[in-house]
Amino acid sequence: MTGLSQDLNPAPAHDSDQRRHIVLIGLMGAGKSCVGRRLATRLGWDFVDADSEIETAAGCSIPEIFERHGERYFRDGERRVIARLLAGERPQVIATGGGAYMDAETRAAIARAGVTVWLRADLDVLVRRTARRDNRPLLKKDNPRRVLKDLMEQRYPIYAQADLTVDSADGPLEASVTRVLQALQDEGWLPSDANKAAASNGETRERS
């Protein structure tokens, strides 16, 4: 596990005009990875999934990290990995794990280097989506619906500190991507070249 424990040091502080990354937050099942990949394609940016980066650094899956070392060890590694990703010079869309934004140090790092988008979903949507996969350590402790409800109560007040909130509902994935993109454009978070890329890629998808 040396890869995770020895990950790069936290990113240096950045001025507010250097908030170049788009960071997606939200509970498991909110659609961060799926929306993030499509959003990055629309913008012509790179996409990175923080959980996948953690697994690569650790050399094992997240459920295995929880089982062998516990949640605290995982959260420490998660904090370092996200700091490393935020230190990247090229703009990218970053999907984070559900608990990442609960860490005050991580929230501060994201605020320096990125704009935060909370993908907000209701309980029924989260229950349906998470039931499709069996790799959620926190959901194995108790009834999944009860766990998700408790997590919503604990985390949603913190998630509300995000720069933008976009509802993640059932329906076409592309509709969620468009809502995120529209929110970013409306609030002036995208540089001009990203706006042009999004418009061009959107037109291409419509023609195809």
C-alpha cells in the first residue's frame, strides 16, 4: 500500500482566477463519473475519476482498502490523491468520491483550484442506481436505503457549500450533462475556449 500512503504532497494554494478544474461532488449514485466523462468530452478536456486514481495508487480496489485498512486510511489517501489531481496545470473534469468533500482540507483545496458542482439526487434515485453495483463498502454495513438516507442528512448540508448545484434525475444522461454545462455557462465559470468547444461538440452530437 506504499503507493497510496506516499502519494504526492498537497497542491499549493492558487489565486481565485486560477480555479481551472471542474470538480463534481455528490453521493454515490449521483452520476458523477458518467456525467463527468460526457462533460469532459463536450469541453474537450481530460476526465479523471478520483476513486480510480486511488485504486491505482493503492494497487487494490476501494472495498479491499476498506477491508484491510479501514475508512480512515482510505480518507487520508483520498485527500492526497485529490490534492495531486488539483495540482495539474491542464483543466480537467474531476469526479470525486461521495465522502471526499466532507473533508475540510479537501474542500479548501478544491476552492482554490476548481469550481465545485454538486450533483444532487433524491433518495429513490440513489437507491435504484446504487443497487446496480455491489462495490459500495458503506452500503454493506446496513440496509442500503437507510444508509443513504443517513448520508444525505449528514452530507447534503456540506454539499450545499458547492459553487453550483445541479439536480441529477432519471432520464437521458445527456440531459444531465447539458444542465451542468448550462449552469457553468450561466454563472460565467467557463473560459471562452471551453465555451466554444462545448458548442462545437454539442453541434457534432446533434448531427450524428
